[in-house]
Amino acid sequence: MKISETGLNLIKQFEGCHLTAYKDPVGVLTIGYGHTKGVKTGQKITQAQADDYLKQDVASAEKAVSKYKYSYNQNQFDALVSFTFNCGAGNLKQITNNGTRTLAQISARIPNYNKASGKVLAGLTRRRAAEKKLFDTPVKANSGAVAAMSYYKKYTGKSTSL
């Protein structure tokens, strides 16, 4: 599976885009949409570089989420990619209990990951609430497919023509 635009927008909303390196709430140098690997003090990047970093970091989170063989719907997958992007694969392993918890149990645990350096952060509380809400949202059926199915009359076997 790949993250959808909904999932990417969730990450972008909470990460924000910073084209100059800064320290996050726990003191980690960060740039772009939450990118931390190899960031240097005073570093500046372009929007295109921020977008590239996001793609790389999301791909890593997608791989971590896909490792656990759940039958995710798109919203569940997107929520866990956002969670993993922010909290890391180690916390994904914990929240899933190495893939043994049910999806309902995972959902119930998402809000617990709202601390940085042992302190509850309002921004993390809001992010976890948004991820849980997305995780718990059923995926709507493709309305185009439903419309196409209702366009044709159902064959009843009583007529010689459709």
C-alpha cells in the first residue's frame, strides 16, 4: 500500500514545512516536513528538497507499517504511516505489540503517544486525536463504481434481451 493524499496532508498539517533547520520540542535538528537525517545547524533547503525528503521519509514509514500483515483499509494505513513518520518504527512495533494486537486495540493505544521527553504536548495530543479519527473512519465505497452498477438493469432471466 501507499499513503494517500489524505495521509500526506495529515503529515503536512502537523509537521509544517520549515526550509531552515530548527530544533524540535525535544531538541532534534529538523528541516522540511519533519526530516531529521543528516540535518545541520543553519541548513537551508528548497521546497523541492523538502518534498523529496518527505517522499523518502514517508516511504520508510510505509515500509514499516506494511511489515505488519494486517488487512488495513486506506485510512488505517494512512494513520499508521503518519504515526510512524512522527514516532518511529520502534513505537509502531510497541503499539502493534509486534503485530499481535487487533486493529481495535491499536486504535485504542494511538492517543497514548502524546509525550515528548516525558511531557504531554498539546500538538501531539491533537495529532494523535486526528490519527485516531482517521484510523477509525471507514473507507467509503467508490461512488463511481456504485453509479456504474446502478446504471445497468439487473438481469432477471425473464427476458431474451438485456
